[in-house]
Amino acid sequence: MITCVVHYTIDPAQIEAFERFAREWMRLVGEHGGVHHGYFLPAEGASDRAEALFSFDSLAAYERYRARFGVDPEFVAADKIRDDSRCVVRYERTFMRPLLPGAQA
């Protein structure tokens, strides 16, 4: 399993647009073979940080999903929410492997 952690810098004035964007990506990840673990948004005070985590069975499975970017109309529409609202200032992806409770070495 591979987990993608996305670190976002967001525009706090565009949080509603970011939530629309996030809901679309949660749906798309699920429909295209991944498991979305959710978006984590600012809860108290002013913050421009958000996080997302989602997993695929393998890097190859993630790459098949990623190949749809810029091509699949639903993926393009989801990115359009981000682009039109400018809710995302920047983002960075990190790939990790989870060590889960009960996992044996």
C-alpha cells in the first residue's frame, strides 16, 4: 500500500470552495481504485494549512489513477473548482507507507 499525503496552503477566504474541491476529489479517488482518508481543515483560529491522505494498493495503481489528470472530464472539472476559486495557493505531495496498529514486521 502507498499513501499520498498532500500538504496544502489554502486561501482561508475560499474555504467553501476548497471544501467543494475536496469533496470532488474524495469521490474521484474512491471511484478510481483508491481509499480516501479525508481532508483535514483548519478548525480553530486563522490558518492556511490543510492536509489530505489517500491510499492505493500500489504505486502502479496510483499512476493509473494519476494518468486521468487533464484528460478525464470529471478530473478536469474538479481541478476547475480549484483554478477558478484560487482556493489552493500551493501544494506538495509526499508518498508514504503506513505502519498500522497490529502490523507484524
